[in-house]
Amino acid sequence: MNPSLQLAPRTFPARIAELGFTADLPADWISHDLPTEDVDFSDPTLLVPLAIVTAPHAAIVFAFAARPPTTTGRFPIGRRIS
């Protein structure tokens, strides 16, 4: 890791389904506001953004997201093609 990189804990409040969290991120990165939305977690294809953070001088995006559980409770690793 770059020794000049300064990490700081950043707390993101729960905006959807009580999914608040804290992550160590570069101290100078910028958090962005996300739109308020109603989420239907019965849709298994849904991916909901929880936080978006960007570097101040580069095209680097760090995104956090959540999705509903599958009916089996397992995350599908891949697809089989017949």
C-alpha cells in the first residue's frame, strides 16, 4: 500500500433496509448523495446503491450496493450453458 495514503473511517447511515455501515476509505475522497427511492426487495434482480465515493482527481469510483437474497439463500456463482 502507498505509505502516503491516508485512510479514515467513513460512516454511511442506513438509507435502505437498515443497511448502514462504516468503511476505511481515503480521507480526501468525495461521498455523493444518492436519490431516495422505494425498494421492492421481492425482485431478485434488484441491486440497490448504498454509497458512492469518488477520488478527487481521478476517474476512480468505489460503490457499495446490496441485493435481496435468493430463494435458496445462496449467491449464484455462474450460469450453465446447455
